[in-house]
Amino acid sequence: MKKLLLTIATMAIIATGCQNSKETNTLTSGIDTNNFDTTARLQDDFYQYACGGWMKNHPLDAEHSRYGAFDVLAENAQKDLRDIIETVSKGNNPEGSIAEKIAMFYNIGMDSIRLQEQGAAPLMPYLEKINSMKTNEDVWNALLEMHRRGGFALFATFGESDPDEANMNIAWTYQSGLGLGDRDYYLTDEGNNVNIRKGYVALMAKEFGMTGFDKMSGIEAEKLAQMVMDFETRLAKAQNTRLENRNPMATFNRFTVEEASAAMPNIDWANYFETMGILDGMKSFNIAQPKYMKEVNNVLSDTDVDVFKAYFAWNAINGAASYLSDDFVETSFDFYGRLLSGREQNRPRWKRVTANVDGAMGEALGQLYVEKYFPAEAKARMETLVQNLITALGQRIDMAEWMTEATKANAHEKLGTILVKIGYPDKWRDYSGLEIKDDSYFANVMRSNEFDMAYMFSKINKPVDRDEWGMTPQTVNAYYNPTTNEICFPAAILQPPFFNMNADEAANYGAIGVVIGHELTHGYDDQGRQYDKDGNLNDWWTEQDAENFDKNKQTLIEAFNNCIAVDDPELGLIHGNGELTLGENIADNGGLHVSYLAMHNAMAKGQVNKEMMDGFTPEQRFFLAYAAVWASNINNKAALQLTQMDVHSLGRNRVNVALPQVTEFIEAFGIKEGDGMWLEPEKRVVLW
């Protein structure tokens, strides 16, 4: 539920930012011409020209519905984790040690014979307890138990900064409880949604039968499935759209326990927060979607217990399927993998188990990962480059003709207080309270979930720990968090293959430089700009500046609304969603402008080779390197799924729609009116 973390979704690697002019003469261009498709005319389709060769050389296999240049890095990191885990597993580990916990969790997950023998047995006590419900009080107690284990039926609760006092954590409730993940799957017929709904009902009916819950409850599996579908559709109708949830002001609705109890009397808020261990010291909490929670209040009083039995049982089954015998794993994958995203084959067991061990003990693995794979010099070099980008963003703020001096001053103040996190945290999480046993894979997952929920709840009503990280060091990603005004670059993204120590800086500024600029710009996108330097939700803009910003952002919205995401005979013609992806598109636009300026600053110091390399100017190498970050193949089902649910535009559009907005790109490649990559100057968006 880290909903406030704004990410790049893929990364590159660092540049030194400190090479002298002599050294630049011995460096390579950093551009791999094998990635090119020279049959494409770059002035018409820059993405195909810059990435077509890579795409040809990396076709989708049965395991992937999308595979990009950054996925190579992610899979390398996962292989590194497997090596660490398997090394730990072979050792003679002290009882109760973190090494023993890692080894036991991994080994029991890899024990396919035991998994097949156990079948659904580890899940059955939960289903029997659900089936024993008879009253509304039983329903409420079952809901409390599920929430303590992180099974967010009906709604979710988590700790997040107080929007008025960002240095304090408060409880947030958030809409949840849909097995399909998003309301639009239930309510629209666009794309593949009709088939997805049919497949979802079939999945539920099959797994109700596989567990025997139909016989246990005395209700046919098909009827149970339809009961859940009807119930979740009711919930979906009351939920906010993803677009509505992008508005920080709309999702901040402070309540005291007494006020919430008066507005939603069927939800025993005091009992709920007391059970979660967070009532003591609670002054108020945030209900992100009050309209939805009022519907939850209604369903708790007017819904038959049998419906809750079916709904809670399905939540339990669906959450457990990946950790049971292979028939459950395959049945779940057949829907969520094949039908929903177009993957033909599930990931190998070792990848799935490694990911789950990582999810359970991420910082413990991260500590081992950093010791083995993170070079000490990388952190210092990254710090230098980040400072170069911060300087360039400050210059871009001064250059913004649409912004008044008063707002510029506030923007500089925010930039001057940004917290930079690189590599790994200074202190590591304690896992001594996590219990791992040699009983079942599913039981260990449940204990891990409960441990994580207790850890998260323990931080509510207490000061924010600004030293805490929102990602583990082995995560191939980065983020900006507006409530702490921080940017974070985990260790796993600070290594090859995305950075060549022998590459000229122009390419590095086009890759990791734009990534850094992207994260910095998130502090000033349509969401981030609503938070001040201290992370409080606070309007620090003049009215005129806000109007100018909105005018510019609307141009960007229209550009991405008009681009094609999917063109498929069965799925239809689907365009991008410029409003849903606005924050990420602003961050790309800003990242390109900021890093391009930083490159020219470095060029003036002799740190970038001004000459042609491999036939390209430094400006051209910059944009070619940027495009290479987004090289990927994706099938139409996955593209449709991402367009509906993801706040990031597809890779092709992050190149072919984003770059024409940048005048420096137009000039670097001599794009002219009539070319496919041409965009009229008045339609080019320059915010930062």
C-alpha cells in the first residue's frame, strides 16, 4: 500500500560525473548499435530505430508477457539472491538465526514433494473457521482476524504520514477487497474485460471445488462463485477510480474514532483499532474514500452471512493458491497469468520461492546482497551525479517563464531540503520476532504476513522514521516520496548492464541522468507539487502559477490520450490514458530537460566528449541512450492490462510521445515538419 511512492519503474546505472577532458578521448560512445533497426527511419519512428534490434534479439518467451532491458537487470538481481539463499541454506546455521529462517523458508518452498502431499490441507483450518460463521458478530471477528494477517477483505488499513503533519504516522483506511484488483474490470466492457469476468467466475468455481468448500458449505461451487462476483461488483461500484485516487486532497479525510463511528455505525472502529493494537494514542485517522467506507458500513448490516462465507473463503483461497500444491498454482496462473496478462508459462519454482523469501525478509537478504554485490565507490559516484542533477533542476526552475518569483523561491526551498538515499539504509530491520517453522510453506507465509502487519501497525501514532527505506537494496527500481521529500536509488540499479565504466558521459546522462531527473521532477508533478518542503499537503503556489501549470499539463494529457496503446483485432483499438499517467509523463518530460542541461553543464567542464562518436553527436547519444532504457517486447494482453491499471505509459510511448515534446531532440536529429516524430512548437510541453 505504498501508494505515495512515485517510481520510474525501471532504472539504469550511474556515471562518474568527474572525468577530465583527456579521459573522454579514450571512452566508448556507450551506444550499442546492435540495438538499432536501421531499416526504420528515425525521424518517423525513433523507438523502432533505437530499440528495434534489441527487440528482435530478445523475443518474448513463454514465461514473459513483457520483457525489457530493465528486466535483464531484475533477473540478474534475482539470480544473485538465489545464490545468496542457496549458500545460506547449505550452512550449519544457529537455531533461530536469520540465516536459519531464510534457509528454512526457502527449502520448504522448494520441497515440491511435500507441497503435493499437503495439497490444500494447510488452508483447511481457515476455511473451516469461516464456514462456522453464523452471526454478524462472527463475520466481524473473522474480518479482524483476516486483517491482522494482511488479508484485506472489504478494506485495507496501513500507516502513512499525516498530510497536515508529515513527521507523524497515522492510520489510513483504503478501498480494497476486489480479487480482480481494479473496479473497471467489473464495470466496463472495454478490451478483454467481459472474458476476464467470465474467467474469474470459472476460476472461483474451480477452486471452491478443489478445496471442497462447496461440500463444506452445502452450496454448489458455481453458486458460491456467482455470489462472490455479485458481492465484489457491488463493492466495485462504490470505489473511486484510479484517476480519482490520484488527487491527494480528495483522499485526505480526517476522522476521529467517534466521528467515524457516528458516520458508519456498523463498523466498530474502536474495536477494530484496538484489535490492531493502534487505538492507544490515536487522535484521528484518515479515511481515503469515505463514500466507499459508507458502502462497507452498509454491507456489514444487509448482507447474508452465507455471502460473507463465500467472500471470505474466496479471499483465503485466492491468497493461498500460490503456496499450495501445483494444481492450485497452475489453476491460479491459468487465469492471472494466461488470461489476464497473456503469459504462457509460469515462472520456475526457484524464482517464485526466491521472490517470496525476499518479500518476507527483504532487508536481511539486502544486507547480504550489499556485502557481496555493491561496490563501495558506486555510492560516492552516484552522490556526485545526483548533485549535478539537483543543480540543473534549480537552473530549470529559474528558467521557467510561466512561474512567478514567489513560487520559484518556494520551489528552490523544497529542492534544497530533498533527502537523497543511495544504495542501502544505514540501519537494518530486526527479524528476530519472525517465526519460521518446518510445517508448511503456506503457514510460513501467513506468519510472515502477520509479522509485517504488526511491524507496520507499530509505527502508527508515532513519528516518521526518515531513515527507513521504502524499497530493499536488491529492488531494481527507484522512488520519490512526497511526504518525506526524498529520492531513493537502491543498490540493485547501481550496476551493469545499464552502465559501462568506459562509456562517455553523454550516454550516462541520457540513461541514469534522466532517471534521477525523473525522480526529482516527481516533487513538482501534478501530485508532488501539492506537498511542501516538509512533506505536508499544502498549496504553496500562487493562483496564476497553478493556472499556468494546469494549462501546460493539459497539453501533455492530450498527447498521451491520442497515442495508441493496443491495436488488436480481438481486444480492439485502445488509446493511452493521459490523465492516469500524467505524473509519470511529467516526470519523464522534466527528467529529459533537466538531465540534458546537466549534460551541457558537464560538457562545459570538459567531462563530455563534444566530438562525434560512432557517428553520433553527444546530443544524439543522449537521446539514443534514453530510448534504450525503454527497449522491450510486450504482448497485447499485457499492454491492455497495464494501460488499464498502471500509472506509467508503455515504453514505446515514453519514447515516441515524450521525445517530440523536447525541442533539443527535434534539433539534434533534424526532425522536420511532415516527419512522424515532428511536433509543432506550440504543442511542446515545457514545465521544468
